[in-house]
Amino acid sequence: GAVVSQHPSRVICKSGTSVKIECRSLDFQATTMFWYRQFPKQSLMLMATSNEGSKATYEQGVEKDKFLINHASLTLSTLTVTSAHPEDSSFYICSAADLRDYTVETQYFGPGTRLLVL
Amino acid sequence: AQTVTQSQPEMSVQEAETVTLSCTYDTSESDYYLFWYKQPPSRQMILVIRQEAYKQQNATENRFSVNFQKAAKSFSLKISDSQLGDAAMYFCASRHAGGTSYGKLTFGQGTILTVHP
């Protein structure tokens, strides 16, 4: 099956600093990548949808200036948490899909990144 | 907009027995997909099974099968011959087949499944 990687797997940073999380599709081209946030024992909350070469679409209530998303190529999307604060501590998951191919209906998920802001 | 509801926060089953996880959804779309995902303690999301709404036949994948009731907007997951490795959080999800929300998944709240040896 298709593989999606995330880096780093976990990161600890000081309050006020920025953190970048990478999401890569390793063996397929991802026209679209989705970024989710998940709190312990809760569901995945979609933060934004990024399409290669265009601006990300953010869900209601998600600060676009706080969570910067770039999808510069068909294999890489990045999420930057700017001026991170303790309330940004969470588990961030990306998924990738090639929506050009109607037969490829599945999103492939990365392993997630655990962010802890001190 | 689509909504997905899982009314069972937690379920448990004895090893080798069968368990059914419930899911209901609401959508105004005529064409959509439904999924069950498993999230083990590693937190890696794993696709268990998927169902195209236009297909009447229930999807099956080895020990996993669904009961898709389109009129009732119900999509339950049956796990047969439960194994210890099935212990995880299970999410039901729906996806638009087209339109501006194409590709976006809507998840239910999740059900934590415990398997007792």
C-alpha cells in the first residue's frame, strides 16, 4: 500500500517558537493533503486541506496565520505552527490522496507528530 | 454537510467472539463513501473497510464486514473471531464523492474496543 511519512515523530519546543512538520508521500503523487489535529481519546479534527500549488483551505475556527500550510510539490506538504503556545500541544496527523485518479479513493495517513509546547 | 455519529464510546469483547460497532451518518449527498478506520495504540490510522454508497452489497474484508443500511443511514462494523490485535479505537467516517468537499473525511467520535483474552 501507499506510504506517507511525517517528520518529526515528536517534538518539544519552548513557548513562542515555531515548529515545522513535514508530510511526504513516498511512493505516489499526492494532489491533496489533509492536516488533522487529535486530542487524547478524541476524534480527528480536520484543520485544513492543501492542494499542490495552491493556497490551503482552512476549516472554520482554524487560524490560518497560526497554522501555515505549504504544499509546494506533489510529494510534500508542511505545517508550521507559528509562535507555539502550550494549548497548541497535540497530536498532528496528515493524510494524502491523489484525487486525479477516481479509482484511487483512499486517503493514506501518516504516523502522526506529537507536539509538546513548554 | 455530513455528520457521523458513533454512540458507543467503549465496547469490549472476548477473544474469538464477535462484536458489532455502530455508526449512523447523515448526508444530503446521493453519492458518497463510508469507511471504518482502526487506530491502535501506535496512533497510526489503518483503513479497515470501505463501502461505496451506490453498492447494495455489504463490503467484507476477511474477519471484518459491514451492515450498510442506506435508507436508515446506518453503517455498522462486525468483527468476527476477535483477536487481541483488534484492540484499538475505531472510527467510522464518510466522504463526499464530489463537489467542493471532494475528498474530505468526516469522522465519528470513535469507539474504544477492548479485547479480553
